[in-house]
Amino acid sequence: MNTPTRLAGFGVVAAVVFGIALLVGRAVGPVAASDADSPGHDTHADAAPAGDASPDSAETETELPGGLMTSQDGYTLTLDRARANPGDAVPVSFSISGPDGAPVTSYDVQHEKQLHLIAVRRDFSGFQHVHPTLSGGTWSVDLALTPGTWRLFADFKATDGEALTLGTDLAVDGSYEAAPPAQESRTATVDGYEVTLDGDLDAGADAKLTLSVSRDGKPVTDLQPYLGAYGHLVALRSGDLAYLHVHPDGEPGDGTTEPGPDVVFHTAVPSAGTYHLYLDFQHDGVVRTAAFTVTAGGTGESKPQEHGESSGHAH
Ligand SMILES: [Cu+2]
């Protein structure tokens, strides 16, 4: 596929994860190219059905963020049961069928796992990032579920396919009160850790986000690798829960990447709007999640966040 080619041009390959997520922000490229009908630009020729000259059909395929669809490229995510009772450890199982209709049983390892499952209630409560176990084409895991509608994201790469993130809803019985709409929030406290987020999101533009971890007022400088990185960042767009999964600049053990307190990410969000960001990080053997809410402006908009303070970190 053309993914590697595009990423090479992007220049922040380290930030890109599981394939398509960040390409969303690159969508400007293909659109402009198709308008110009540049010779040698064969992406659309490959993607569009023969005889269909409409650029729209091809663009739709290449521009969608991850996680919005239950079925894509022949792969379909199906829950064994789309309804569950609430509980602290609710068994949830699902399968992913391939282009031949049969459950996929062979997956490539990405970031140390064959499949990453993200679960979040649709009002952005109860984020979980877990790793189900595979048995005969069925994935199983326990989730902590409160009443409400949950979105499940399966982030995987079937051995015969491209990296995909499929999404589906799980209805959890019981009455509940929806969480209030999130306000902009750039400081998170979890288990005595304080995590701050510095940097702005801009629709379609590369953004540098610096997350800094401290405990008891002291910077944490001995973060532990979790799934091959000092942090994993999931961004979900408010409204449709479009999914982006971002990994930080640098890797543990590469000789230059410090184990905190800063973890630096580069990402590009597909549109202006509000994004919920979840940082998974590991310290003292425990993985914790820090949650943020950030509003992305359109290109050229001014934002209240101060840039200057983070510029001293030479990463
Ligand atoms: Cu994972």
C-alpha cells in the first residue's frame, strides 16, 4: 500500500501508529493532487472502481479516521453479545471476520500485542485499554462496565490485511446519568500523579504535544516502557468518537529518549473540534491513564495556550 510512502514524506514517522490514524491529517495532499490530476498519482486509479471517475469515492476510502466503522476492507467486527450487564469484570467476546467470511485467526503483533481493545463509554467515561486473548478466532476479555452505551475499538492487523481499527457499540443495561460535557482540561490527576499537557491541536496540521508526569510535585524521570513506548496516546473526537492512536517520539533504549518527565507526541487531528485524549503510562509497575480534553482550532486560529514554556525541552 501507499502508507509507507506517505509517512516517509510526513517526516514524523515515529509519531505514527497503527497505520491510518494520522493519515487523516494528510488528507489535504491526495485531494489537492486529484484536483490537479497530476500524472503518476495512481492512488485514485487503484482505489476507484473502474469507470467511476468521481474522486469522492476514493477520497472517502482514504480519509476516514479509524474506529468509525464496524466493517472495512472486508474485515468485520462482531460482538458475541451486543448487550451486557454492568460489573467490574464483565466477560466480553468478539470476533473479526475476514474477506473470506471466516473469523480471522492470524494476526501480526503490533506494539507487543496482536490486538488492542479500547473501550470507552460514549459520554467519555470509563476509558479502558486492554488486551484480549484469542482462542479459535474468538477474542475474550473482561471489562469494567457501567450502564450506558460503550464504544469498543479493535486496533489490529490481520496477517493478510492492513492495519485497521474497527468500532462497535456495546449496550450496558441500567439507568445512568450522562457525564457532563467536558471542559478544556490540560491537567490530569491519577493515583497521586499529575500529568500536564502542553501544545495545541490544529485541524489538519502537525501538532506537538508534550505530556509531563510528576508525583508529589517532583518530575518523574523513571517512567517504564509500556508496550514498547513511554506513553500511548489515544484521541477520540467528540461527537463521533473518531479514533487516533499516537505513539511518542523516540523509543525506550534508543539512547536519546528520556524516561520522563516529558513524553512528546506528534499528531494531526482531522478537523476542528473537541478531542478527548487518554495517555497510558507506566511507573512502579502500574499502568495508569491520564485523561485530557483539548479543543482543536482551525488553521490560523489563535489559541489561549502558551507555547513558550515547553520550548526549552530539547527533544
Ligand atoms: Cu494496547
